Amino acid sequence: MKISYNWLLQYIKTDVVLNPELVAEMLTNCGLEVEATTTYESVEGGLQGLVVGEVKTKGKHPNADKLSVTTVEVGNGRLLKIVCGAANVEAGQRVIVALPGATLYPISGDSFTIKETKIRGEESCGMICAEDEIGMGTSHDGIMVLPENTVVGTPAAEYFHIYKDHVFEIGLTPNRADAISHIGVARDLATILSLQSNAALVMPATDEFKTGNGAPSFPVELADSLACPRYTGLNITGVRVGASPAWLRDKLTAIGLKSINNIVDISNYVMHETGQPLHIFDADAITGNKVIVKTQKSGTEFATLDGVVRKLAATDLMICNEREAMCIAGVFGGASSGVSAATVNIFIESACFSQATIRKTSKHHGLKTDASFRFERGTDPDATLYAIKRAALLLVEVAGGEIASAITDVYPSPATRAEVNYHYATAANLAGVEVSKDITRKIFEGLGIEIRSESGEGMVVSVPGSKVDVTREVDLVEEILRVYGYNNIPEPAKFSFSPQIAQVGVSEGLRNGMAQQLAALGFVEMMSNSLTRSSHYGEDPSVVSILNPLSNELDVLRKDLFWSGMEVVAYNTNRQSADLKLFEFGSGYLKQPKGGYAEPRYLSLFVAGKRSPQSWMKRDEKVSFYYFKAVLVQLLAKAGVKSKVTFESLEDHAYLAEGLTAYSEKKPLANIGLVKSNCLKKADIKHEVYFAEVNWDVMSTAHNLETVVFTEIPKYPSVRRDLSLVIDKKIGFEKIKSTARVAISTQLKEVNLFDVFEDEKLGKDKICLAVSFVFRDDNKTLTDKGIDSMMQRIIKAIELATGATLRQ
């Protein structure tokens, strides 16, 4: 939110000498954080270093036919020799002179600085300016010639009445609806100043407001008083639509608003002044001279001011005449009822709309306007009358016309102010400091919080409708402290606290251990948003939709961690960081078929690019499935479940083209493999990505079942035997490994694949696997006869289970 320093000071009467730096500090300390302060000038550069000069002499340049050599007085009798190329320069003229050192900002082209120089051999100590050269117009026909009575030496900024201001960028929190205007911010500032010196908030007077013949304005019909608790209207006739006066243009432009015309500009001015949004209709476009506030049938088309035809929702509150809708209430005006150059009669709307209604409509249409910004946070229903009177007086001032009617004010259920009890002892206990009764009273009065009754123990106060966030005693304490100043709370001499040692659960300890393991392997932890876009999942009925989404990009809860991780991969890849090792712990969210919701937990892993950073000691090696599987196996070993996990070929998977599924006690523990090409395309990734997803609920259970047992170093030697097996490609090594372990459960310690061979001579869809078997008996030394017997059992078991044959 942008707040003008000059504009702010209009509403404060004080003895304190203020400057932008001091005001920014005071606002930040009271909870209105000033994130940045910028300087605004109605002409870029503020015409610094430019003055009014008088051309005393003019002579022909000795070395150039189109140049003149002039002598120009610039004040206090100071004469400058200036070479000028303008054909219209003459002695006796009053002109604008840029002195050496001045920087000019022309209408087109880059800025440049004036220097003392020589032009074709003649000294030139300045520049006589054309209007486009100093940003005051577009003409370059010649230099600017000022009236003869213009005082020589007058700064150009003073002559042209350059408007200068400081603009505060305030990071307004959603709960501060009361500070969403210049008067709202000024109220806080004036209250703070009142604690130091004499200071008060000065509200623009509306005493001169008088109606015309007393006849009421257009009748207003409220079809939904909950969505629109109060609607105030007024007619003004005979206005003249045109350009706004300079003071109005400057105020609006300084805070980033574009000047439209005097009618629209006044509505914007009053909104940013008071916080109450207004809408002004062309009164002659209101068919039937009646205003109806109601909803329309879902799907009804409505053309808005920006020329877009929008389809209305059944919950969109509309401002209508007897024939059609004219405006999306509190959000955006219609194309056919707005003020135009031909408008003569106007109808002013000053209403209070429900926060929820405006928020839904704004998000449904993707429209964020200054009006919806205020209505969504809550406006004061008691502010509509003041705002409409203020606007009417300003409109008559800048656009002429006559207030032709009495105000129509439809307010079926007047809001009552919330009453809150405030206890001095409770406040002191919460705040850590005792604020005096006089200061408390002064702060409440300054903030518009009315004191209804007072006793020795506390007060009963009435909270204004603008302070939608103040409903409890603790809220009143916060109001006192932010104005009193958190910096004024003394630090205690000592702090007392009772430390609590949190017991780390098994799952949490496992998670920390795995995170450390992954970090040691070069992985980086990521934390992505639980909200994502519904387009990732299509028409999946298990997806949990958000009833009131922030945007179309964040309209559902993620089912798993895949797409949020892919977005991180794409983000890094697009920024020349394609070598990635990422992991994330998080939850998915699912809608159950029989009602209710599930929240499965996952550990996701992503790898892409190279295995390690480029180095002269290592060759560049891309990540592969086998490298990635080794990482997963290390994690299983860290969790103590490696021996209880079996791998099988991955069956149909939503994201993975090929890979493996790990099982623990027949429960799917993890999926690992290469991401499908259509998923890569959808995420706009042009290289291979490997993904693994560990079901953390299954992992936690498997980890709990595992008992870690210490065994001493073996006393007896191990013996290795190798087999070369010809097997179908689709079967794979895992089947061989599990079959061998079933055949020999005790003495078989290791089964490893150390070579793979493919050749057409092996047969169609056949592959040769070289497998090693390591045997050891922990109680005695194995004999060759015993080892041969075990190998024969393994060979027979593998032949029966897989159809494998020994390669001769």
C-alpha cells in the first residue's frame, strides 16, 4: 500500500517538526511497516539546476551558420556565455537555462548532464532549453520563451510548480483494515504524536454539504442485506467531465494511480483518503431510475469496463437497474454504465459489502482492484455517509454541477459497536509494562475507541467498525502497546523459564538419521508447497480441492510429492543448475472413496544430471538407475530393514516408465525408476530425471520391527563360488538372489551380480548373469564337499524357480 507523505500531513495538526524519515520510523514502530520510501516528482529530476534566465545579447557563431552565441543573465547579475542552436532565440527573451552540473531528462532518449564545454571553438557554459528537453512537453520547434515579467533567477521548479513528495510503501497486514487509507494511517500517527506533544487528527470538513430540492435520490432495493448491509446513494446533475486539476493529478500519480478524468479521479481520491470505496454511475444509464442490489443467474454474461465479457457466478452480487446489471458490486464497473466524456448527470454509490462475498467474486473472476482490496478486509458501515458527502463536495468543486437530491441511505440492520472490557492488571500482566491510565485513555481516544465507562480496575470501551480485528481484551492491549511503543517496554533484569526436553519419537529419529545420510551422499533437502494445480491430476476423484483457492495454480492439495518436486527440478534446470540430488519429507492428501480423508507420509528423492561435480580427478558420469538404487539401498540399510526388503519389477505406475518396487512384508515400501517422458514434457524438462518415493508409514513400521544385534567378527573364513546363468531378461537378478537365500538360509552370506553379458547366440530375450555366492559357517570351517552340496541345491532351486541354465 502506498501512502503519500504530503497527503498524510494534511490530516495532522501537531507542534512536532516532522520529516519523512521520522514519519517512516514512527509508522514502522506502530505496526505499519514502511518497507521502502521513494521520492516522487511531477517532472523527473525535479528541474534541479534549471533557472529562469534573460538573453542579453545574441551574435552569430563565427564557425557555424546555424548556431548563435548568446550572453544570458541567470540571476544576481551573473552572466553566462551559451552557444544556442535554436532559430527562435532573441535578445530580451526570458528563457529556461540549465546550469553546468544540471541533469536533464528529455521526453525521449537518455538523460544527460550539462557541462562547460566548447562548441565549434566557442565556450558554452550552459544550455537554453526547449520544452521536450526538460520533460515539460513534446515540442522541439525551438526554445521555451517565457512571459517578459518572469523574474530572472527564479528556479524552474518554482516557476513550473513542480510537485514533490515522498511515498511510503507500507507492508499492510490483512488485519489492519482501519489503516487502509491516508486518514487511517494519519490517525495512528496523530495518536503517537499526541503522547509527545499537542497533536490531533484533522478530518476534512463536510459541513457545507447541502442537498438540492430535498427529493430523495434513486430508490434502492436490497435483495440481500447480508451481502450488502448498507447502501448509500446520491445524485449530482450538470457535471462537466474533463481533465482533473493539477493538485488532484499530482496526488494520485504520486501513489501510482493514473489520472482518468475529474469524476473518476475524485472517487479514487476519496477512497484512498477515507478507505471507503465509491462507484460513480452515469445516472442517465440507470434504466427505470432505480438501483437494485441482487445476484444474477449463474452463467449470465456481463461486460466489464476493461472490455472483457465475463460469466457470472450465482454468488456474484451485482448492482442492477430495472433492466440489466451495471456493476460487479465492490469489484469492477460495467462497460455500459460508467462515466464517459458525454456524462452530464451522475449517481454516487457509497456502500458496505460483505467481506466473504467480495472475496469470492474477486477470486472467481481473477479481478484484484483497489475497491475489492478494501472490501475483502472489511470496511466500516458507518463511513458511507461521510465518504459520499466528501466526494459530493469535491465533485462540485472540480466538475461543477449541483447536488440534486437528498441522500438515499438503505441500512436495514444498523451495526452495533462491539463492547470490550479492559482491565489494567490484565494489560500489565500481558504487556510486561504498566501503561498509565492517562496514556491509555489518550491512546483509546486517539484511535477512535470510545470509553463507555471507567472504574479503578479498568474500562468498558466501544470499538469502531473500522477496527475489524479488535474483538477481545488482548486486542486492546496490542493497540495500546503498538502506539505506546514496543521499544519503550524495559527489558527485565532476569528471565525465568523451565526447559523441557522433547522426547524424539522413533519415526522422528529415523527421519533425522536418513536426512543426515542423504546429506552425506550430496543430497539437498527441499520443502515445497502442499498446494498445487489440479491440471496435474486431471479428473482424479481422490484429489482434495480447495473451496476458496488462492489462484488457479494453487487450487488442490497434492496427492504425493511428485509434481511439487518436479516443479523444483524444472525451476533449477531453467537456471542452469541441472545436476540435482534432492529429497523431501512431506505428506500427500487424498479423499477416501467412502468418505473422509487420508494423509499418507512420503520421502521423495530426485536425481538428474551428473553424479558429482566436474573434476580433473573424475570423469563426467551421469546419474543412472543403478546409482540411484544404490542410494535407496543405503537408506534401507540405515533404517535397518535392508535384509527384510525384496525388489520386484515395477508394474504400471503413473509417473515412472520403468523401475522397481521394494516390498517389506508384502507391503509396497518404495517405488524407484525413470520418470516417464510425458511427465517430463508436462514439467518442461528436457533431460532424464529419476524419482523414488518411499512410503514413510510403511518404513516407520518396518523400522520398529527391526532389532539391531551386535555380532563379533567372524572367526572362520568365507568361501566364494561363481555361476554364469542364462536367464530370461524379464526375470532379473532379484529373483535369483531371493531364491538362493531360501535354498540356503544360514551359511549363504552374500549374493552379488558382478557381470552382465548379452549376445544373440544366447537365444531370444536371453541374458547371461555372472553371480557370486559367498558362504561362511560361524561355527566351523566349511569343506569343499559341503560347499559343493550347497551350490547344487542353489542351482536346482534357481532352475526350478526361473528356468535358468548354466552357461557352458
